[in-house]
Amino acid sequence: MSRAAAAPRSASRLDAAFAALRARRERALVPYFTAGDPSLALTRQLVVEAARRGADVIELGIPFSDPLADGPVIQRATQRALAGGVTLPRVLELVREMRGEVTVPLVFLTYYNPILAFGLKAFCRTAVEVGIDGVIVADLPPEESEPLRAEAAPVGLDLIHLVAPTSTPERMRKIARASQGFIYMVSLTGVTGERAALAPELAQQLRALRAITTKPVCVGFGIGTAAQAAEVGRVADGVIVGSAIVRLVEQHAGSPDLLPRVGDFIAALKAPLRSVP
């Protein structure tokens, strides 16, 4: 076991947020934004508005040229951001600038190549310095995560792993042990995107995961309506909504309605999560 893994871990901002939500019998709403779509300045305004309208944790996607897990809506947003010159250093600077306006936990969702190019130690230290609380690396399995974990743990950056519908019980145990902050449960196979209905096996998958861990579990992929958020909120600790929000941004970019449209949608998603039996 590495020295980083053996060291005692202090409670993070994500830990505190989920503990407070559990005490209030609430579920977390975790909206996702592609950083830099439609611009970095508007991303800042969208994040501030999301926090104001009820978001409990906010995911910021780092634009990457080969986003294997992303569906067409987020792929288009990524391409727009890259065409606009958005880079990891520019997103880090954005977080630094807006951190004083936003108190909720902020989490990066990225792929491993941008982190490797930036440097593992430099990425972890800079991310924490600007105000990032956790990172989800979509293409980094726990078996290959030790180099990043060795740099993330000492500076207090939570490394969040994904559980898939195809994960075996043994693998779920490994992921549950490795994840910090929360566990990201992917509700279905395939890529991100809104679906007409939730996967019928979701509740069973959640029961299996809860049987082996007490860590918070947030469910993402395929959730696009307040009714679906309410359904997931009855069985999970948090609800992650990405493509439906990114689609709204795409539809209303350049319009004065952008912020209120997104803010109203986030408020509607959060409403059924405020009091869950």
C-alpha cells in the first residue's frame, strides 16, 4: 500500500455536502456543463446560476477531442468548446475566477490524456488550488489509477470512479473502496444522452452496490426529466443530469433566455429531491 493510500483522509467538501443532504433527507442534484460551451464567460454564469437554483454539486467537463463515453449532444458541445480555443489551463483559470461566487463542490469530468499532458502532480495541485474538489476520469479504471491517486490523495482531491451495469460484485467492491466523495453509477450501457425511460435494472443494481458500501452513490446517463430525477432520487443519493442541460445550452446560446431557461430547468430537477422518504 502506498503512503498516500495509508494516510488518514480528512473530510472533503464533497463529504460534507453529502452528509448535510443526508441529515436533511435530501438527494443531491449534480448538473453537468461542458466548460467553454458556448463560452468560458457564459459557463461561469451558468455555474453560478445552477448553484443559485439548487445544484448541490456541479460537474465541469474538460473538452477532449476523443470523448468515448459522450453521446452526440455532449460531443457537439465539446467540439464547439475546442473550436473556441478552450484548454485545460483556461478551464482551471475559469474555476479560480468563479470560486468566490460558488460554494458548492465542483468536480471535473475528463479523460486521462489531458491530465497526463498537464502532469499528474501539477494537475492535482493546481485543481485543488483553484477550488476543484474531485475528478472523474472516464477512461481510467481503478486498476490503473494509482499514479494519479498518489498525487491526488495528499492534496485532498477526491478521485471518483464509475460503476457500470456490467460491473461484477467483485469489481463493484474494488470501485467502492477506491472512490472518494461519491461513486458514479452509470445507469445504462452505451454513451450519455437522454432516454425515454430509466433502465429497469437500475434499482437492483443500486441495491447490490449499497450492500457493499455506505458511500454516496450518484446515478448518471439517461436522466433528462424531473420525473426521472424523482424516480432515481428514491433509490440513490444523487442524480446527475448532463445531456438535457447541454442541449438547453445549445438551443438557447446567444439568447437572453439562456440563463433563466437553464436555471428553471435545474430548479425543476431539484424540487422532487428536496424531501425523499
